[in-house]
Amino acid sequence: MTITTGVVSWHRYCEEGLILNLFLMMIQSKNLDVVSGSSMDTSISKSYRKQIIFACIGTCCFVGLASLFWIWMPRGLQVELTDLRLATVEKGIFLDDMIVRANVTPLRSIILDAVESGRVEEIFVRDGIFVKKGLPLYRLSNPQRRVELLARQSDEATQISNISNLRAALEVSKTEHERRLSDLRFNVQQAEKKYRRTQQLALQGFISSAAMEDSEDTLAQQRHVLDQEQSRGLEEIEIKQAGIRQMEQANARLASGLIILNTAIDALTVRAPENGRLTDFHLQIGETVSAGQHIGRIDDPDHFKLTAAVDEYYLSRINEGQTGNVQLSQKIYPVSISKVYSQIMKGQFSIEMVFLSEQPQKLNPGQSLETQINLGDPKSTLLLPIDAFLNDGGGSWVYVLSEDGRSAERRKIKTGKRNNSRIEVIEGLKLGDKVIVSSYAGFGQAIHLQFH
């Protein structure tokens, strides 16, 4: 049962008790004789008339006081009016936009991470200066890389020596092969001459057929030996040439590894990859750097973008390509949303914006700019200011003041779009209604509020 219901029941009880008491007093004051009929002719005395008059007057006074108490009796939760912020429902032009505080960041940045590990021996630049492409930034020392370089150079030298030996052996084999081929060809020629002479003598009958056959066999044997030497020599040369090719390929891999190692050693002296401003660079001489360690970055000094954190309420209304503007030094610069990062952290998501044409002069990374983002077209509607009541009620209900301004009642409403300063009221309120816009945290689930 609410406070108001309890008060009503108490007043009803008081009124019923007053009527009953008045009735009993009137019966007692008449002093009627119900037993004897003769008393009906007896007149009422003056004292009884006075008692009745006084009783009526007292009853009227009591009823009046009770009515005043009923009127002034508090109804609902007691609240100090001076602790509240009030606002009047107004009709105006709702600008469907939002204002965010955007930070200036470089449009392009190159991250500098250590490729090689080592100890910082020299530092050639300092944080914040403009560097040109190829300018040395710092130098590391790495003894292990030096040892690897010597080992690779030694391996390469050994491989080159082996290739040279193989080539020399191949040349020797070729020479020996040619010599043997020359001897065998000569033997074949001699065997052919002998065979022809033997054949002529055999036709003339000076030698036997057996001698003729021996000459023929000798020629065939010499030709066979020549063919074998030619094929065997070619195979031997091909095998040695294949070995040389494999050695040359291995040597090429060694040379490639040596180039990579030299590059790694050269990388111990780190140079600027592009022109720009060196930032976040805090190395110290003697410091040990690990591979992959963040060293700094190089920012584009001439082109910038804007980054801003936006309340998650606007996530469904923010899209890439939406436009806005930045006002700086009495001049407006149009911008466009280039990226929307929908991941929500601590009730906010991030966006990036780029300048559509020219950008303000003398921008600095980290500088803050108020940026207006257009979400829709302006329209005429009922409006309430943005305040703490939205955090407690979510815009679905408010406390509306009574006409006399002495109390307030909880009422359901429907709200629409909001910007940084106002929220659209769709239904539940009318023009001129006064609403509590401060926090509702201390009101609990109270339906009525009574001011004092």
C-alpha cells in the first residue's frame, strides 16, 4: 500500500468517527423518555439546547481542521525542490547532428620495429626532428653476426676452391679422352689399311682365307674399342660437368646467404625508410634491443586525419562516407568519415575522418578539434535538454510537475533522436510541461514526488 492510500484510509476513518460521535451526542442531549408517553409533551430545557449548539460548532470545527489536514497532508516521496533541475518542453528545430572531440593524427605513419637484435652503439638523431629517406638513425653491434659472416665467407671460399678443382679435373679428363680417341682412331685406320691389302692379296691367291678373316676381325675389334672409348668418355665428362653444376648451385646458395648476412649486418645501422617526422624515439646508448622491439615511427608531417571516440548509442547511425565539418579560425573545413571501428570499449567506439579538400594550417599531432557530424535533416519537434535523467530512465519515462508545481508524477514517454544538447520527444508530453531532468537515482520506484 502506498503512502497516498494510507492517508486516504486514515481520513475516511476520521470522517466516519466524527459522524458517529455527533449522532450519539444528539441522542444523549435530547434525553427522551421512551417508557412514558407523557414525556412527549415536555419541552426541552435551555441547557440542552446549548449543549447541542456547542456540539455542532465543535463538530464543524473538527471537520474543517480535518479537511485542512487532508489538503495539506503530504502525498508521495518527499523531495527538496531546490535539489532538482527542471526543464520545460519546448518546440524547436532539432538539428540531427553530433559534436565530437576529435584528435589530430598523421594520415600516414611508418612503424619502426627492430629487425636485428644487438647493443646500441651510436645514435645519430633525436625524437621530433624531420628525417630524410636513408638517413642513419642508430647503429647496433652484434658479435654473433660477425662470426656467422666469417664462417659463411670461409664456406664460400672452400666451395669456390672445390669448383676450381673439379673444372681442372674435367679439363684433364677431356685431354686424356681426346688422346685415347686419337690413338684408337689411328689403330682403326691402320687396321683398315691392312684389311684392304689382305683383301687384294686374297683375291690374287697369295694368302689364305684364314689370314683374310684374321685381318677382318682385327679391324672390327679396333672399331669396337673406339666406339666404347667415345661413349665412356662422354659419360665421364657429363658426370663431371653435372658435379660442377651442383657445386656451382651450392656456391650460389652460399653467395645468396652471404648477401643476406651482409644485409643483416648492414641493417645493424638502421636508416629512415621515408621522409617524415621521427616520433616516439627514445633509445639510449648501451641499451640492448631485441628483434621486433618497437623503436619509434615516422609520421607524414603534411597530411593529417581525425580520430574520435563516439558513444555506442550512435553506432547504428554512423557509416563510412557521412560528412561533417571542423570550424577553426573562423573557417569551416569539410570532413568525411573514412573508417568505423565497431568494436565497443567502455561504451564507446572509434571513427576516423579525413579532410575532403584543404586542411587547416599548422596542425599538430595530438591537437583536439571540435567536429560536427551530420546524421540527418533538421525538423520541427518537441524537445528536452540532454541531462542525467536519460541515464536513469533511458528516455522511456520522466517525472512531470503538477500545475501548481508542488508535486510531480512519473509518466511514460517516447523519445526519438538525440544530439549533444537535446533529445526529440515523440509522445507522452505536451508543449509547456515541466519535467525533472536531474538524476532519478534517489527516487527509487516512487510514482509520486511531493516537494517541500
